[in-house]
Amino acid sequence: MDHLVYLDHAATTAARPEVVEAMLPYFTEKYGNPSSIYSLGSETKAAITHAREVMAKSIGTTSENIYFTAGGSESDNWALVATAEAYASKGKHIITSKIEHHAILHTCEYLASRGYEITYIDVDENGVIKLDQLKAAIRPDTILISVMFANNEIGTIQPIEEIGAIAKEHGILFHTDAVQAYCQVPIDVDQMHIDMLSVSGHKINGPKGIGFLYIRKGVKIRSFIHGGAQERKRRAGTENVPGIVGLGKAVEMAVADMAERTAKEIELRDRMIDAIYKRIPYARLNGDRTRRLPNNVNFSFQFVEGESMLIMLDMAHICASSGSACTSGSLDPSHVLLAIGLPHEIAHGSLRLTLGYDNTQEEIDGVVDEIEKIVARLRSMSPLYEDFIKKTGGNK
Amino acid sequence: MYSEKVMDHFQHPRNVGEIENASGVGTVGNAKCGDIMRIYFDIDDNQVIRDVKFKTFGCGAAVATSSMATELVKGKTIYEALEVTNKAVMEALDGLPPVKVHCSLLAEEAIHAALWDYAEKNGIKIEGLQKPKNDISEGEEEEDY
């Protein structure tokens, strides 16, 4: 490609120019501490109050339920650990899924080491959680269900409203990691019976290092950082004012253009999926074809390995990601791809391409051309492909 | 992450391909771990490796180590080839990231497996050559992370 084509928006995004512009004054002339009494402080206080309102409205709630954090991982950690501690007298059982982000899975491991019991629910071959299994896992001592809104690797959107209804019926708290889904699909915490929800700023063209946790009023939750009175005393520390203002602006813009933006993304996504299916044999779409994030494409290409594809794509100025072991720092491929039942060698050959608001059709077409070439080249070097061709004569 | 030499051998791998009726073929690795290497030798009557080809399924380091390993054994006698260690392959590539060291071990194993195949086909014994693990799924130890 003649310019950099960025197709890794599930990893991070560039802040929109308007976001940066909104943030800048809060580093310099509007630097007051929001807790200060003078007008320099009340000016920044007003700015974060406004940002909080924008965020609250975006998920159908009110400001007092929005708690600023440093991002998705912190929100996930807080939701799980603080709930577990606050509700330990009721029980020590938590239900989650096998395809959660590591911010959830590793926090669950930590809680397990502290005497909590975790049940990990299976997903089907498309990555949709098994609701029957979820219902059956509920016990009198279950205190929390945490299931991600949409998966970061394969883009599958979970039946959140149904899970919320199940949790509510049993009087169990429901947390969802909405880092990937937020501003990609409409979210209403009341309609969906969500008690806690994690959001990250840098996935929606906002700044890095800022996010929020929605906590429904009435949910007992331990303070996460002790100190000042910020965030209703639950997360002390002088607010990250530029970050909060930037996130507020990013949310405002992402909510305003959500319908239009995601419609365009869906069009490009489907164009890419169809082109890959048509032009590259032995390719498998991972994740649900329709219950899918507007910006997510994830394919496994048989007989090739993911990291090799990524390096070759990088040489063609294309940024993407993979669930292969080599990109995870371990010998095992992605836990998500294994959970949907992919054999290891197919999971190693996965490629994730995630769209953003400014990707174009020309870029998508060019990227498919490159992928086709790269897969063909790597297959020509692959002993697995050689064996397969010798065995089958190349017939599907 | 990778040295220039690794990138060069990944982008322009030497000796990719197959050899029809090869004197020896060795396949090592494990699809489960994401690396499979196959090396073909054409060995003449003087036990010199006249030609060598490889095919590899794996990451950038796996391809580069295969390529370098074939370069290091080409034109050598089978006993010289036996001396090519994973360290030699790594040094020739100006090093590998720690998490990729197992790729170079795979290259060494692939050479040994191809030599073993050659020895078996010709009913000879190569001094110092251990029988490679023939089940490729046992080819690699799981590491703890």
C-alpha cells in the first residue's frame, strides 16, 4: 500500500483531532484542581461534570453512576475485586465466560487464589455464550456474573439483555466489559439490566489512560483508591482532567455518528469478508456472521501462521493482529479461538482486522489483495500445505 | 523485535522448496505449538550435502532459522552438518528474542532428522547422531508462562 493502512482499531485508535483540541487547554491555561474553591478550579469542575453527563447519557443513566478510571483493565479489576469483597458475606461464587479479556480472567484467577470460586461458561462455535449452562451454574452463593458485551478478538456480540434478565431474576449482580462494544452498538444499562459496565477511552478515538466504570446506584462496592473525596470517595485522586474532557468529546462524537459510522463499517466489513471467502481457499471466518461487531473481521487461514502474516502485512504498510502463539508470548494460541473449538494449528493462522471510522473501500480492497498474495506465498513454503495438496490433489 | 538478518532471511528465505527423491527428509515440530519445519537433503556419494531445501510453517523466526540452517549446511559433509548447532544458527542470525530460541532448536532438530532419514535409507550409522523423536507432537517441551 502507498500509505499506512491501520486495521487494528480493536487494539487502539488515534484520538480524533477535535478530541485533542478539546483537551489542550486543560494542560495549560485551565489547569485548576476541580476540588479547589476559586474559579480556576470551578472551571475544570464544570468541564468534568459536563463530560460525566455525556458519558452517562450514552448508556442511558445519570451522572452519579459514572466513575472515572484509568481505562478498561482498571474498570474490570475494580468491578470484580471490589464486588467480591463487598458481597463476600453473601457468597464467594462468580460466573464468567471462557472468552473474557485477560483483565477479567486474570482477576478471576486472583480471586480464586483468595478463596473465591469461579465458573467459566462455555461458548458455542461462533463464540456465543451458552445460556443454559449459565443458568445451571447459578447457586445460592453466586454474587456476580461478568460477561463481556462483545469479544475483542472475534467480535461476537453476547445476548447481554438475556443475561441481565437472568441475573436480575436471581438477584445477582451483572457486570459487562463493554470496552469493544461501547459506541459500536447501542447500550442501555436499565433495559439490559446491567449493574456495572467497563469502558475504555482509547478504543473510541479518545485518549489513552482514561475510561470509566458504570456502577448502578445501590450496588455496594468497596472504594478502589483511598484518599480524597473524588468519585464519591470510591476512587480518590485528582482527576485526569484533560483525559476526562477528551473522553467526553470522543463519546459525544462517537454517539452522534454511531448509526452512520457503523453502517459504513458494516458495509466495508462485509465487503472484506465476502472478498476473502471468494478469493482465498481454506479460509474460515471466526465469530458469528451476524451477531458481530460492525468493525470486526477475523479469519483463520489454514496452513499458515499468524505472526508471519503480520510481518508481511507490516512490510506492506498494513497493521493487523493475530491470535497465534507467537503474538501472545506463549506457546498456546488465543484462548478465545480455542474456546470456539478451533484446532491449535488453525488458531495459529488467525488474522484480525478491525476497522475505524476513516478506513476506505480502496484500502479494504488493497488489503484483501495483499492478504491473498501473502497467504499464497506462505502456503507455498508450508509443509502442512504440501502434505494437504499431496493427499487431496488440492480439491476442497 | 527481530535483527536485520532475521528479517532478511524471513523476507528472502534461501532454499525454499522440495527435492524430489531426496536422500533424506526430516520433519520436526508441532502444529499445536505453531512450528513445523521440513528439510530435504540431496547428498552425494562422498556424503556431501549437494543441495538442501526447506518448508516451514511458523513465525518469522521459524522461517529465518530454517533458511539460515540450510545455508549453514549446504555444501558441507554430513558430519560437518551434524556440528551445526542451534547456537550457530542463532549467532549467524545476530540473535533471536528469548521467546524464539526454541525455533533455532527446531532447526537443529530438523537437520538431525533429515540426516537420520538419510542414514536409515542407506543402512549406515552416523557417529554422534541420536535418533530424532519421530512423533512430531512430542518434538517440543511445553514451557511454563
